Amino acid sequence: MPLLDVRELTLHYATKMGDVHAVDGVTFAIEPGEALGLVGESGCGKTSLALALLRLLPDNAKVLGGQILFEGVDLLRLPENEMRRVRWRGISMIFQAAMNSLNPVYRVGDQIIEAMQTHLNISYAEARRRVAHLFDLVGLAPELMDRYPHEYSGGMKQRAVIAMALACDPKLVIADEPTTALDVIVQDRILRRIEEVRRQLNMALLYISHDIAVIAEVSRRLGVMYAGNLVEFGDTVAIFQRPAHPYTLALMSAFPSLKGEKRRLRGLPGEPPDLLRPPPGCRFHPRCALATEVCRTQAPPYAEVEPGHCVACWHPQHRRCA
Amino acid sequence: MSPLVAVDSLTKLFPVKRRVFALRVRHYVHAVDGVSFAVEEGEIFGLVGESGCGKTTTGKLLVKLLEPTSGRIVLEGQDITRLRRGPALRAFRRKVQMIFQDPYESLNPRFTVFDTIAEPLWIHGVRSLAEREARVAEILAQVGLTPPETFMFRYPHELSGGQRQRVAIARAMVVHPKFVVADEPTSMLDVSIRAGIMDLLLGLRQELGVSYLYITHDLAVARYMCDRLAVMYLGKIVEVGPTEEVLQNPLHPYTQALIAAVPVPDPTYTRAPPEIKGDVVAAVNPPPQCRFLPRCPRAQDLCRTAPHPPLVEHRDHGVACYLAGHG
Amino acid sequence: MAVESRVRLEPLWRVRARLFLRSFRRNWALFWESRIGPLGLGIILLFVLMMVAHPILMATVWDPRVYDPIVGFDPDLVGKHPAPPSPAHPLGTDPIGRDVLSQLMWSTRSEFALGVTAALITVTIGTLIGAVCAYFGGIVDAIFMRIADLVMLFPFIALLMVLRSVIHLDLVRLALVMGVFSGFGGITLTLKAQALTVKVKPYIEAAKVAGGSAFHIIRRHIIPNILPLSFLYMMFSVTGAVFTEAVLSYFGLLDIRMSWGIMIHTAESAGYLGAFGQYWWLWAPPGVAITLLCFAFYLVGRGLETLVNPRLRKR
């Protein structure tokens, strides 16, 4: 049984202008201990999806359909008090603006201890011991737990936030662009830390990023999102070697590379669609070079192109990438 | 031929006040510290480094948004360091422009696209409305916002991020500058939009014969855009040379670490960790030794005693390291 | 370079007019949605109606000898003044036989004139100083901020008392003094804070790089971006001005012939305020009018706040 099983999740935001189709019919699963990557551009619904998993969506969001099964239990039907237990001990999250999610007036260690004590029913001394251990795990000197956030650098804050997310031994950690604001050298260290901790604690990781190179390094399997749809999903190596969706291919050729021959980039024409009025048929068709009549009228089926490698496209590509 | 822009020992110190007991001690952040380089006509010169390395400050010094503490900036053979006002400054403002990082904040929300792009024209004495309209339409077409009349009277909030950045580029280019400082113009944009903006900037170089100082933290972007590259660390240039040369054969340990830390978009590739110690510290009253010393994995006795190493020519590029060329 | 328009555009002024109308419509819709804003506006319109109706009534149905707000007298009710409301005098008469409703309506005009003039002066000064201080900082900023501190700590009423003994303090002068005084006061702090958030925006740097002078940047970039907030504070300033006038008139410190404050003052000085409730028509109408008008401007201000501060907006 997968740890997390998301089935046909559809999620809209009600606005004055109409409904924003933020997430539409997304299906995927995370196995225990697995590192799964989710890649997509801003506004593709990846953050909404993460918030939906924790039921932390803003008030104007409405889940129109689907299930989120965590260890077999549908989180969408769970009462709020039970959901609160899931939130720290089952699934925890490292937020995008993690550096600002520490309260400046409390010592960093105390903030984590407080979270532990509310969720785990352990003594202060025990919690302190565990925070010291967590600090060690994320590469922070345990003495730092008695310091205030302003005494930390950006990278240190990020590590403290990771320690906080790990505080209650969650089975799944969702990391939403945790290194986006950081410099490459710090990013490298954080990524290595996350991977090490994940292996040691055998927890599952859902890593969300716009950076396909980071995703390549952290994930074993990955999903590609575009305009609220999951357009491709499968083994990371398979997707990088044989991207089947034209959008995935475009993402890969839009990135300049440091290694190998210098090549011309191919950006995509146009802009991502307005999700208030998503285009009919395949949402990618207005920007797709391969679009035909069927793409303009009917949504493509989400089907396997090879075992474990699914794609939502009428004209899936095979072996087009070197 | 003399270079288009020559920068000589440019230094910018920012005072930070700190109280030590009753004494008020003045400390200085050495944001830019004795930086020298030259940009040739038609060249794209890259400035890369992590946040806080002084690359943006250098850019702002070059467009005279900041006044240098010492050093010289020479544009087309004319020393513009002490230019304060008058027609000479006006002429300078016409020749040197800047493109900012954040397309959401660099456009006045109350200005239409026309207002934004026509503003520099008006400032530089184009008083005929018809001429301003014609030139705005022309530059809009050049930056790929076609047909121009559909974009001219939109407000920034009616444009996407990529379109906004094109407007910002149009504003910089409409006065036909010779030199443009581009401060991370693609870092806030979506991946699929970035390539288009980078290609636009490369195209405009050909069409308008403009040179760029291209500031970025992304080495891959620098590789795509720049002819030559300077790597900055805590206010100092540590390595400079032709882009491919610097990126393929880095000689400075910092450049090497920086390159090693860039994620590789290939899941089958295992990247070795970069060799670097500790964290960046702000350059407040830095000691005279090599700036990189506290983080250098290969520091020798010489590095601990000698002052910060000068930029020395090694093979095809300049390196500020005593150990460069010694294995 | 050929100066030939390749695109045939409609004239710029027409485009601007269209854009202005469009944004006005959008803002009006938001203002309307705030509910309290339109309510305030409705009350203000009611007062405007009263103001306009007065001269018409005086010219048609009201006999000036009886109904003049200052020198009128109803001879039919000699000895009975102040008379309670009656068909002839819907709000009764005051201790010296003048019609209260007529006084109330007549005073509306001066209240408006005073409030709006004072607020306009306050906000103009505040906006200019705020923008200039924020842009230049340093010594300019320090000087104006110390003045603002001084003004805020200064007992304004006491100042007016002193001033009154020196000059003839009529409505126009009062508006001027109040406008200038509060213009240098607290409002500059608020508007400067707003201007500071504008000043650090990259588009200001872009304007500098384009060669824009300080004057140009303040005029074209900073002031237009703080103007919505200035307008908002103007509404609150009207409230302040009307209130201050009422207080000063009540104490008889102004050289004004008639106002809502004077109406209460008249009742008080003739000793009719002591029997509270008995002679209610003397103090209640002007009291309610003052409260209602101030309240109306305040409501309009709050309604505008949803426009100025998008965070207050409903999605």
C-alpha cells in the first residue's frame, strides 16, 4: 500500500472573477521512504496541491473531488482535530518562505520544543534532548538552539526549519522550494542534508521545485505539472532520458546548462494559461508545436507509455532527447 | 582601441554604526573593494557571485545610482566618476541604462506601458508627442511586444512577468544606450519565459550594438549570455577571463566550489560535494589577508601572512590566488 | 530618424480619458462594495441638499423677516421663545426668536466650506512635505519632522485663543490656520511613511537612471503613488475641522455669525442647556448635524480605505 495516494484531486479557488482551476484531476502515489519530485512553473498548482495534502488551503479554496489517502485514510473526510495530529506526526511541511516562519521573539530551540510537546506528550528535558539530536542531524551545532532567529544566517534558518519539520518523526515531509532563496553552495549543503536525513529516518519526501536540475538530484520518481494538470509522471531517469510530454521536453531545453556543449535554448512561445478560463482540450495546446485538432477539443488521456511512466498527451514523444 | 567602459580600483564602503561601550565605532562593509575590469564595445561582461558579493553594488556604481568611495569609472575615455549634474551627466544618462531584477517592482503601477517607455524620451528632450509615440511603438516591436498598440496602454498589472520585463528592457533601450547594466533580468521569471528574454537581450546587442554588464548568480545563465566573466567574492574579483575558459578550467578554489555546487540536470550523474568550508560572513572591516582564506580548503602559510592576492594572469585568465598554477 | 507614426493611434488624451474612466468605474465598484462608503456619501448628499434648499426656501415660502437665520424674528410668538416645534417652525425657535431649522440649513454651507478648505490645505501641505522629506531625507527631513513633533505637542485650542485676541478669526481664516497647522503636523508622518515605501521601489531607481531630476521623480512617481492615501486622510481631516469649529464656536471663540457650534453656544449662554431634555430642539438638531456630518466623512474615508489598502479587500 502506498503511503500517500492522491486520486483525481480537483481543487478550485473561488474569486470574484470566477473559479480558478488550480488543480484538476491529479493522481499520483508516494511509497514509504520514497523521494518524489514535483516540478512546474509558478501558478501550475504545485503549492496548492501541497497545501491540500495538509488541508491548509485558504478559505476560498474548495476541493471539488478526489481523495487523499494517507495510510489508507481519506484526509479530506477527517475531522479537524484528527487532521491536526496528522499534520505534524504524519505529514509535515517545509514552507517556501521558511526563513520567515521562525518567530523572532522566541529562541529557535524553544519553538521546536513547543511543537514537540503539543504533539508528542513528552517532557521538556526529553524534547530538548531530541532537538539537540535533530540539530546535529541537520548540521547545526546543538548550542545554537538557545539563540534567536536573527542570530542565524539564511542557510542556518533553513536548517532549523528542516529540523522543526522533522521534530515529530513524520512519515512524509513536503518540501516546497526550500532552497529557492539560497545561494548554490548553501543549497548544495541543504540538499545533501535532506537526502541524508531522509535515508537515516526512512521517511518519504515530496520535493516541490521549479528547478528541474534540483529535482533530478533529489528525486527517484517525479511528476511534471502544467496549468493544474499532472502531465507526466514516472521514474526520474526514464523521464530525463525519454521525456514523453512536449512540455517536459520544453522545460529541459529551456534551461541553460553548465556541462556539455553550449547549445541554443528553446523557450516556449506564449504564456501559461489563465486558470480562470483554462483552454479547452489539452491545456498545453496553445504553446505546443505538435498540437492538432484533437488537442484543441479533448483533454488527453492519462496513460502509460512504458511501465510506471504515465503521460497526459495525445502525441507522446519517444526517445527524442539525447 | 580603448574599451567602452573601464573600471579602476572601484571601492564602495557602506558605514555601519556600532556601539562599543560608550564609544561609537564606525565600521565599514567593504561591499566593493578595489575592483578593476574593462568592457569592450559590443561585449557582454558577466559578473557572478553569491548574494552579498557586491555584484549589484558594482552595477549601481556603474550607472551612478551610488557614488563610489574611491576609484575611477571611465566611459568612452571620459572620467565620469565625479559627474554630478549638468549636460555631461545628462549625456551619460543617455548612454548608460539599467535593467532591474524584479519586473513587478521596476515598473510604476500607475504608468501605462507608453508612460513608462516614453519617460526617458521626454527627459532627454523628445517633446513631440508624435515622435514619442512612434519611438515607443518601434521599440515595443523590437522587444517582441507586437502589435505595439495592444500593449501601449496597458498597466503593469495587466501584463505577465515576461511581458513586464520586456517593457523594462524597452525602457532601457529606447534612448539607444551604449552600455546597459542588466541586474539578474531573468531570475524572477518562469523557466519557460527565461530563454526568450535572454535571447531578446542577445538579439538587441546585435541590432543596437549595445554592451552589457550582465549580473547573475546563475553560472549556467552566465555561460549562455556572457563573452567574459568575473567571479566576485566579498567585494573582490577572484577570477576573470573568457567565459568558457573560466567555467571549464577554473583556477580559483572559490570558482571551483561555485561550479561544483550547481545541480546537474541528469539523474544518473552523481556530483561530488564542493570543497569549501563554513558560511559567508559580511565583509565588515575585513582582515587584510585573502578574503577567501577562512573558507579555503587549500590555504597555505603564505595565504595566512600575505595580503589579499592581486589578480594575476594565468593561462588565459586572471586569478587572485597565490596557489593558482601550483597544482 | 523618421518621425512617422507607423501605428495610427487614437489621440493620447482620448486614451487617457478612457483609462481614467475605466479605473474610476472599477474603483467605484469597490467603493460601492464597502457598503459604509456609499452610506457616508448618502448622508453627505443629504446635507448638500439642505444647503441648496435653504436659499430656495428663503426666496419662496419663508419670509426673510421671520426666517432669516441671523436677524429673523417671529413676532407671532413674542414671549414664548424659545418655542417648541410647530408647523410654522418644524424645529422650533431659539431664545431670541429665530427659526432653528433655517439656522441649521444655513450653517451647512459654512461647515462644508470650512471642512473642505481646511482639509484640502492640510493634505496638500502634508503630501508635499511627506514626499519631499521621504525623497531627500537628511537635514530637510529632520527639520520638517521636528516641526511636526512641535505641532503635534502644541495645544492647538490654546493657540487659537491667543490668535483670536490678535486677529479677527472668521471662517476663512480659521480654515487657513487649521489647514496649515495640521498640514505640518501628524499627517506628514503618515504620508512620509507611505512615500518612503514608494521611494525604495526600483522604478524610482529606473527613473533616476533615465535621467529624471528630483523634481521630476517627486512629481511624477512619488506624489501620484501617495495621493490615494492623501485623499483618504482628507476625509478624516474634514471630520477634524468640523469638530474643532464646533468646539471653538461653543466656547464663543470665533467671529462667526452662525454655525452649528454657535447654535449650541446660544442655547448655553441663554441658560437653556441646564434643563436637559426640556429644550431639546435647541441643542439636539445642531448636535446631531455635527455628529452626522463628521460620521459621514469618516464613513467615506473608511470606504476609500478598501481602495487604498488592497489587504482590506474581499476576494
